[in-house]
Amino acid sequence: MRALIALLILLAAPLAAQDRAGRDTPGEWVVTHHQPFGLWDSFCDERTTDDVTEERCYLRYVDVFSPPPKFAAIFVFITPQGGDFGLERGTRFVEGGFRAETAGEVTWSTTRRGCLRGGACNFADDEADALYAALSKGGELRLTFTDNHGQAQDLTWDLTPFAEALADYRANAATRGLLTSG
């Protein structure tokens, strides 16, 4: 019986990828620009909905630091609306554990509760600008925390190519009329 339920869930999974109207799966986005910069990827893609072409551009990094069965990951997406870090519920950062460092010196850190406790971790406007400026200096983003499975983690993301990746993202978003700031 359990195997049958698991099979039905697996077969129904593609239906969950539909949009609000029951169409437009993520596979409908067609990549129009992709450029890797070390850990970072600059993307633009588009899709057509009701004869209207939608475009988007973003800079991203996804770090899957723990594979199944104890899957855990952190991601960051930079879009015209700001920077969003995706954290698993149950993630708990140590004090000072969410920071950018250059030559061992902390150049940026956050004390936001959502960021440090696996909640919403979004930066916009001046906060996003300060984050991007710090990341653009190079160095490393250091993430020291306990993951949602209770395992201690200490991740280091290389920021050396970040400034070039951010410039590529901004240039491509501006070309498409998507960038008003950030």
C-alpha cells in the first residue's frame, strides 16, 4: 500500500509544477543568456504568456551542502527587486556567522533574525547596495551555522568573481529594460 501511495505521489508531481492557472510550468522559460562566473551564474530567460513575452534576469548561486537523504541547501538570487537568501527552516547561525570577509577582515555581516534563524532573508534598496558592495570587494562569504538536521556547517563562498558576475547581470538586465536600480 505504501509503495502504491509513493508511486501516485511521484506520478502526480509534474502537476505541482504548474502555475496559478494550471499552465506555464518552469520548463517554459527559455534561457536567452547564461554566463558562469566561478560559483555564480548570470541568467536571463523568457517565456510567452497570452502573446506577451515575459523576461527576467538574475544572478544566482545554489549550494547543496548536504545530499539526500538529509538534503540541505542555501541559495542566493539577485534580481532587480533585491537579494534573497534561501535558507532551510531550522537553520541556526552562530553569532557573527553570516558575514563577508576580505583578507580575514569582516566587511559585512547581518544580525537580521530571519537570516540567522532560517526565515526570510531579503535585502532591498540601500541594504542590497551595501551587501553588493561588500561582496564585490572579493574575499569570501562565510556561513557558519547548524543546519536543519542538527549538523554543524561552515561554508566558504569565493567572492573573487562576484563583481564581474554582478556587472554581467546588471548589463543584461539593463539591456532588456528590467533594471531600474541594484
